[in-house]
Amino acid sequence: MAAEVVAREERAGGRTFELVLGNLLEEPVDAIVNAANGHLAHGGGVAAAIARAAGPALTEEGDRIVTARGAIPVGEAVVTTAGALPLEGVIHAVGPHQGMGQEEERLEAALRAAFLRADERGWSSVAFPAVSSGIFAVPLEVCSRAYVAAVRGFWADHPTSSVTSLRLCLFPGPLVELVKGTLAG
């Protein structure tokens, strides 16, 4: 079943930001973002769903990255194979936990880093989930502002980016209305 577009913002240069209700694993994009922790351990939520669908290649590559570099810092993003998923890659964005301080800025940085990783590879379309809003417990209002600011800020700083489509893919719930309000505000 195709995702339902519930909000859309058009930006300069033919860029579009869409808020969609759907399944991240079924998004028709070049890459998806994983809501990751610094060790790229995929224990639950969207991370576990992505890891299961991708198969062992994604986890193995993530383990190699962490062994070589150490834990990925909050606010950063790395790319792995998509394994069995029909994508060019999976971008692992490390968002903050509630209580770290500067959660909104760190979350925005993590997503902007993810979009930059896509741009570095020449990808044009990326879908991302609700990073940091689940087990990391960042308040939904903070997440909503950070998601919209990340998209707008990335394109403002990278007006010639290869990334022309960004899709925030959510399940129905209160975050949807908050993001719609943030876009309209």
C-alpha cells in the first residue's frame, strides 16, 4: 500500500519535503535513515525492523564501522549497505536521548548529517523516521521542530544538493499533527 502524503512543502530548485503516513521499509527512495545508537546496535523499534529486513550484511558492516571508528557520536551519521532492501543504502543517524542537553540542536545535526551523507553519494531521495522520539524519549514537540529545521537548514546550506526529495515517514499519531503545525507555522 502506497504511503499517504499528509503535508508537502516545496522548496527552491524543485525540492520537496513530504510528511507521509506509511511504512519506511516500503518508501520509493534511494535511501532510508535509521534511528541509530552510537554502536549501531539494532535492538528495537525502527532499527530492529530495518536490520531484520536488510539481513546480516547491514549489521556486519555496521559492526566493522564501529570497530574501526569507535562509537558514532550523537549528531553524526554513517552509511551501510541496504542488504536485502531495494535501496542504495541505509543512513544511520545517531540522535540524542532526552536529558543529554541540547536535544533539539543535536537531533537537527544528526538529520542534517544523514542528508549530507546522501548528497555525498549523489542520491536524490531519502525517507526518514521519527528519530529520537521513541525509546530515546525526546519530547515530540522538540522532535517536530528539529525535523522541519533539519530539512529547511540542509537545503538552505546545500542549495545544489543532489537530494531533491525528503520524506518524513510516520505512523498515525500525535507527532503527525505536530509536524503539520510546525510546517504551517
